[in-house]
Amino acid sequence: MKLYYSATSPFVRKCLVSALELGLRERIDLLPAAPHPVNRDRALIAHNPLGKVPTLIADDGIVLYDSRVICEYLNTLGDGHLLPERSSARWTVHRDEALADGLMEAAVLVRYETFARPESLRWKEWIDGQMDKVTCSLAELELRAANFDQRIDLGTIAIGCALGYLDFRFASLGWKNTYPKTAAWLGRFAARDSMLATRPPAS
């Protein structure tokens, strides 16, 4: 398999953590990509018209995109333990993954707005709205955090990667002081080998 990736993408990290937890990482070759909202990577677009990472080319040639789709595909190739069979637990995992993905998306959009857009064109109220999604999501995670410890699934992996992205790109947010239960859980989850192996670069 081949995975178009960016080392700083939390969505890519979610796929790589899942692959490691499933014992599939050695089957994936990484292809560097340069996703950008304006200067779009044409080599990536040839496989994914959205020009986004992660994009997976499976061994049979099928191309998959969106981290949720890719992670569920990887789960079917592995032993399937990252997505429970029991319907109630399965929907809990999907719900938590969706919340984490929404948090990541809002944070990435703020990153684009503050990094890719010229300063004179930045829209403060729009940035504030995206950051409100982040803080509302953190408040919800704080309510759920006590139920995360025994879980290693697509939901908790997504949550771990979302929180890791906040630490990476939004350290000044200081979210750990406000949400101590979530911060304590992340401290434990981030020590997993799969999380340590996929940490974004220091700069």
C-alpha cells in the first residue's frame, strides 16, 4: 500500500497510529505530499481530486481518501479490534471519532487562516468561530474522558491525535490547565508506542 502523507497532518497521524496498532505499518510506503488550499499538489490531485492527505492507494489499486475511510479499511485488513462489532459500542467509537475529526478540522482551518492567508485578509471573527469549536469540543471530551482509559479504538486514536495537534500547533492555548481529566488521559495515551512513533516533527 502507498499513503500520500504530510508529517504534520493529524489526519495522517491517525491513520499511521491505527496501522501500527493493527500491525500493518510495514505494509505501507509513505509518499510525501504538499497539500495546500491554494498551491495545490498536482501529483496528489492525480489520485485524489480534493488534493488532501491522507490518500491511500491499496494493493489492489483502489484509492481511498478521508482518514475515517482509510482507518476503517485498515481495520478490516487487521484483526478488526479498533472498531467494535457490538452496535452500541461501535456507534460510541464513531461518535468520538467524528468529534475528534471536527476538532482537528477546525484547528487545521485556523492554521491555514493564520499561516497561508496574507495577514491583511485574515478574518478574526471566522478564526474565533473555529476556535470556539475547539473549546466546545474540549469541554465535551472532558465529560467523556473518564471512559477512555480502557479503550484502544478509532475513537480514542482520533482523540489522541487531535489533542496532539493542539499541543503541536496551538501550545499557547494552554488547554491542559482547563481540562485536567482529558490532559491526564492524553498523558497516558501519548506514551503508547504507536503515538510516540508518529509524533510530528519538532519544527
